[in-house]
Amino acid sequence: MYNQFQTKLPAGRHTKKLIAPIKKTAEELINTTAGCLPYSKFRLFHETGSRTEYEALYIEHRKRLNVFAVMSLYEADGKWISALEDAVWAVLDEFSWSFPAHIAKDKTPKEAAENLDLFSTETAFTLSEILYLLGDRIAPFVRTRAVSEIQRRVIAPYVKTDITWPKNNWSAVCAGSIACAVIYLGLSDVWNTIENRVLASLQTFLDSYENDGGCLEGPLYWQYGFGFFVYSAELICEYTNGRLNLLSGEKVRRMAEFAQKAHITADYVLPFADAPHNLRFDIGLLHYLKKKFSSVTVPDAKYEAVFGDDIRHHFCALIRNFFWYDEKLETEGTYDRSCYFLEDSGWYINKKHRLYFAAKGGSNAEPHNHCDLGSFVLFSGGNFILDDLGWPEYYNGYFGEKRENDLCASSRGHSVPMIDGKPQPAGEAYSAKVLSHTEAGFRLELSKAYSAPGLNSFQRSFTISDAALIVTDTLSGEINDFTERFVTRIEPKMLGGGVVKIADFTIVCGVKAEVYVSKEVFTPRLSICKMDMKPEETAYLIDFRLGRQTPGSSVTFIIEKSAGSF
């Protein structure tokens, strides 16, 4: 079979570990009936902007599909096949396989039913993969209807249109999923028709990454988008007997290494862009990549994703966590003491010291962009002392006119200054220039990050050691109002004299400043993966107001951990 698949799950300790929560969930669900996806929930996104109500019901269908498919591969008991057939039937009954957030409001019902987005194409991939794995164990009537619906909703609309997707994870997920569905269903004539278009979209995805392998969308979108790229590329390579090998080349190797660079410790990851703070890794994907590229490192196996960690229930990742797992590659892991600089991405990541530190250059026109030039995180002892808030719950307008003012995406929600009362604007014109990077520090020019006519130069330098982070900002030009801001989710304490305490760290300003602390509540995106965050989180905004600045002005902050607290 393709993908090292078998008609039964592999035996062994790891399968028993992964199957336990799946079997428990399957036993709970088998005597229940799949709910419907009502119009009253479908219409909510365009009426209120809320995505969560409909998407939760939609994902529940995928959850049922996953658990019953996996149990059918684990045990021969016919009850699992019967439950799987009902789960497949429920998905086939859905009006559209797309999320309402991805369906334009003016589309007709037929257009909505045939809309090609991340989730409609993935559904085609999932159903075709399940049909491939379980073969004639699934009732012919169910199989025939499933094939018909995959073709009607996804394959035919793709063939008859010239649709393409943006230069981001969409190109890999959508085109890759369609390719896999066509291959699994044995539609060789269709493959011959779409091959060049699929390859063009997968190249668009590759082009969305910087040459240094950096995923500007953040580590979760790496696991998602690059994962789908790998799954489809491997199947295409097998299907074409090696004629099309998309997984060769230095850039793909660097892309494969991105996860280890964005990993902090345990299940903590770097939350730049639209990203979570915690992410359990798909062990099947990483073991596959480790075999392809020896430079890939695999985190401690205790932090692999188990059922329920992926709240979106991606079958392609789940099933490969069984079949692509290799016991010889399992590791307890060691703390990465490396220092990385992603030159094209502008990301600086320093793990060499007791304090974890990362800072960001780049531009304010990136995929899943946050206005965060010169922003940084400081992590110690399982806490983000100075934080990047990551992603908020997505809502209508977040990917449009409301994004720039959203706390999580705006520079006012990042540890960067406000100049003349204004945050950093969004757009390609606003960028950072990296001046130097060593294992001891990082320096950037940020004058082009702001729309401030009087600002000629703004250099920000970071010096990192085991005990402290030193941040120095040096200005050239006339600035009427300069306010330094630091962001944390830990409630700070004002100690007087310009000193602020966060947990067992202090921030000390080297010049006289007025210090104010405000707070804003935001809703993190908890509907994708498990995170150590509450449904409502508080961001504390610590402002050092320095007032008017003249040419040559400089301010230094020492962010230091208390002696003896390591």
C-alpha cells in the first residue's frame, strides 16, 4: 500500500499508547448519533462574525470519522465499521464541506456546496484515504456515494475552474488534498489533467517560505501546511514511481528543520505571528522527516500529539502518527542550546543561555502578519516573562480591516515603542533591517518600521546572558513623544523608582520615565490545539513614557532575574 500503510494498525507499545484515548472516545460515541449542521449556525458568521458555533459542530463530525476509522483498523469488530459508515454518511449529508468563513456571502447554494477551501479539500482527502485503507470492508453503497460526493464537491469543481490559492498554507493543503484524493480514487485521467496545476500550487507553497526555511506563519502553520505538503509529496512520489520528487533539495531540508528552531522547551513554541504558545508535535511527520534529513531533531516523545491535542482532528496526521512512527527514532530529548539566525525571515532565536530569548525583524506585510518589528519574547522557568500574545480567536474582519487594530496583531500588543502616540503601520513599506547578530546579541534598524517624519534612525540592540537581557534603543531625529512598551500576561508590580517586577524578574529603566501599567482582555484561539491559556486572557501593557527625544537620545533597560532564583 502507499505511505507504508497496512490494513491494520501496527502492533506495539506506541500504538497502545495512542489508541487508548481513541478507544475511550469511540466507546462513548458509538451509542450516540451525529448531530446536524443547522442553517441557524451556518449563517452566524455572516450575521455576527462568530465562527465557533458552526465550526464546533463541523469538527465533531470529523472527530467521529477519525475515531471510528482508527478503531476499524485496530479491531475487527464489525460495530466499528457500522459506526464508521454512519460517520461517513453524516459527512456526506453536510450541505457544504467548507467553513462559512470561507464562503463569500453572495455565493449561490450550488457555489457554496462546491466551494474549494482548506476543509472541503481536506474532507475529500480524508474520505478517500479511509476508503483506500478499509477497502471493501465499507458497504458498497456507502463507498459509491462517498466517491460520487468527492467528485461532485471537490474534484469536478477543481477540474472545471482555474482556481489557485494564496502564497501560504492554503496552496499545500488544498492542492495537496485534491491530489491525494485523485490518486486514492484511481482517477489517472484526472491526474494527467491536473498534474501541472497541482505542482504549480505546491511550488507556490514552497515559495511562501523564506530561503532559510522560515515559516513566517508560525510553528503551528508549519506543522499544518508543511505537513500537508509532505503527505501529498510522498504520495505523488510513490504514484509517479519517483518521477516527481518534491522532497529533495536544500530548501526543503531547511523547511524541515524549522520546527526544532521554533521549539522552546517541553511543548512550548515561539508564538510569533498567528501562533499558539503550546504545540504537541506529530511524531509521524517528524520521524518521516528525520529519515529524510538527518539534521532534523525530534523532541522528547512525551510531547507528541495524542488524540484530543489536535482539536481540528486532521485524519492525515493522526493515521501517520501510527504508521510513520519508528521506535528507533524515539528520544527523550535534550535541551537545545543553539543560537539561530534566520537571515531571510529576520528571526533571531537564542537558546544558549538560561534565559530563552527570541526577537523579530522582517516586514509588516507577512503571511498572518503581526505588526511586530523589533518585538521579542523572554522565557524562563516555564513562563513567558515578556510575551508575544500569539493569535486571537478568528472573527469576521480579522483577516481584513479589523486586523491592524486587534491587540494581538497590532504593535500596541507587542514589546515595541509607540512613537508620537502611534503604533507601527502594516504594509510592505514598513520593515526592519538586521545590523548584526552574534551569540551574545542582536541589533536592528527600525526607523522604517514607523511612519514618523522626524525619525531618521532608530536602532534597537539586545544583549543576552544567563542572568539578564539588556535592551538599548538609540534614536536620531526629533520625536515629540516616545513611549517604550513591554507586554506580559503575568501581573506586574510597581516597585517605584522606575522599576517594575514581573514574577522574579525586574525591569529597570536607565533614565527617568513615567511608568504606567494598563491591561486589556483578549480571547486567544483555543479551538485548534490545547494551550495553557484561559478562554479570556489579560495582557498587561507596561509603558515607560519618555516624552520628547532629541538626536542621539538613548535608553537602556535591564531585565534581570533575581539572584538565586534560577
